[in-house]
Amino acid sequence: MGGKCLFVLLLVFFSYLFAYADPPINEVNAHNAGIENGLMGTPKISLGVPTPEQPAKVNMSIVAAMPQVDDRIPSDAQGILWAWNERNADGETLTEEDSDGCTDYYYPALINYSRSAIMSFTFRNATRSKTLIDYGWIDEANGQHMNPEPLVGIPFTYEELETANGTENLTVELQWRYAYYFEVVVSNQYLKCEDDGHGGQTCTCVSETFEPLQYWNILVQGNSSKNFIIESGNASFFLAKPVLGEQWYEDNHFDTLVFSRKSIYKAEISMDGNKTATAQIYNFTVLEDPVGVWHIFSSPTVDFRNASMAGYNLSYWANPVVGGNMPFSRLYEINHTYSGWGPHNLTVEGTDFFLGKHEYGREIYSRKVTRWGLSETGEPAGNPEYYRPGKPAPEEETLAHKILPPAAIGMMVLLLALGSFWYYKRWGTSR
């Protein structure tokens, strides 16, 4: 008897555990690390009972990355968790019913076997592999083998994965191949019928003598694969309003664009060291899969407290708005208005899905308008940090008009281009 069997485990059923405002990266990592050794040969991967047609069964699965949120991983991920289970008919009694309704018995004994499992990692055009199991044909009397490791390190360096643009995948594939050689004792039953003396027959299943030994070569192989989106790099910021760092004190804004290759779920804004506003656009849920591993999933939310935030997924280059030569995959718009007069240090801190912090700060001047030495509220104009120099008194005015400096003209061109980009990303694709 020979055969080839293919099994693929899909972990599609999850149990709800907890909901969180922040992704519980450390808690989930600690839980998964605590159960990882139990994933090797776990009975939670159900295989069923061996049969004469399938006297050996194997199943393996790529379970999760550590850490992972949705299908995203950071460029410094610890590795990939996997799980497996195997069962064969060595020493068991297998039965099979024949066409007459009688039962045949098989007593297999495993003589030799080989097993191998390889995990391959593909990033861009490069594929690198790690051997998880590599046992050749062996004699069990030679001793036991060590179990494979449940957490497999990613064979790409942090520096290599850090170049990902935020939409690129790390593709992980798990392949396995088990070969078995059984010696099988077979006891067949046949239907024996005798005259019952009344014109009929009485039939019973009778065991016959053991047949010659059978030898079964069994091959079990399969594969499983999963894609992980690599999130890398630091966020870049652009102060959209006030772009020149000064504004009218009755219309104070701190509106910021965030260019990122990472998913950012909340922003916190501080003024002069004191937190004044928050905006959050995702919260998180922890689910447990059939083998006991926890997974973090994000879901949209709207939690705005004196600020607003919006996120957009798109691939683009932000030069020359921000420095560097890397593309971005996400754009976030963070808007905040506040009350204040004079100079203030404002800071926005974005937090990504893996608890990384991205911060930008700027000193902004909120000024009153002045004319002829008086402010708009009537007091004498003083410190330029509080009062914007306006038209001088007639006796001090020496110029009939002022010419806009070249730097300001360049900034206006930049803002016009940025405005066109904003319009396109919001409305251009919907028409």
C-alpha cells in the first residue's frame, strides 16, 4: 500500500478575549512565549484516527509573528511562531469493512521513517530558508531526537527590512514531507454461509489464517503560507498651519501632516509641556486561535478630545515637503485649535501599532495685529513675540509698500502644491 496525503491547517476560528485602547504588545508576547513549546506536537491540531488508507497524518501551520497586529509586523520582529502535530498507526490496530460486511484487521509496525520541514522567507526578490526538521531514515533504537524550535528567527537583518516602503510583504512558506515504511500483519475475515436445514442459509464472518506480511510506503506532505506587511522607519512631520510659525491670536492652529510607513493609531498634543489634546482613530481586540495563541486586531474608532485626526493609505513620495529619499505609504492629518497669546511650544506625539513614538515640536507665536504703534485691542504694541509689527505711524513710515521676500514666495508655491495634493488624495479618485 502506498499513498500521498496533503493537509493544510487554517486557523480561522477565534475566541474573543479582551478589548484595549492601546495594543497590548507586551502582554500578548508574554502569553505566546509562555505557550510556544506546547505548539510542537500539539493535540489541538486535530488529525483524526489513522485508517488503512491513511495510516499516517501530519499537519503544520504558520501561526503568528511576534509581535504582530492584524497582518503587520515591525522590521525588528522577533520571529515566526509555528505549530505542528503528527500521528501514525505504529502499534495500533486498524480495521476495514469489506464488501460482505466482514472486518479485516491490520497491525502495522513502523520500520523506518524520515521527516523534514523547511520554512522559507521571501522579501522582494530574495528568498532565504531555515530547516526546522531534518531527520533521515533512522533506527529508533539509536535514541530520541530533539524537538524543533517553535519560534523561528527571520533570516533578514533589521537594516534590510527597514528599507520596506510600508506596503511590501514578507512572505513566509512552510513545507513538510514525511515518509513512513510499515510492516503490516493482516488478518482477514470472510463470509461463511451454511445450510440452516430449512431451505435457507446462516452466514457468519469467520477469521482466516494470517496472510503474508504487507509493506506500506506512505508519503505525507503539505504546505502553508502567510504574508506579513513590514512596517518600518520613522515618521516625518510637516507643519501645515501656521506654516511660518506665527498666527493671529484669535485663530490659533497646530495642524500637522505626518508622513509614515507605519500605522499610527493616536496622537497626543502638548503645549508648554502640558498635554492639551488627544485624537485616536483605532482601538484593539485580542482573540485566541484554536491552538491557544493570542492575536491583536485593530478596528476603526473616533475618539477626539480637543483635536481631530484622519489617516489615508496611499503610496507616494513627499519630497521636498520633508527630507530624505524614502517613499511613504500612509498620511495622517492632525488638527488642533487652542487659546493662547504669545510664544508657545507645541508638540505632537504619534504612537504606532507597535508602541513606537514619533514626535515633532515647534515654537509658535500667537500675536495681536498692530497699526501705528497700537494693538487691535488698543494697548501700546510691545514685545514682538506678542505683537506683530504692523504699519508704522505716519511720521515713521518710509516705504510706500513692501515687497514679498523670495523665501515667502517659495513657501506659497509649496503650499499651493501641497493643497493640490490634498485635494487629489481626498477627492481626485472618487470622481
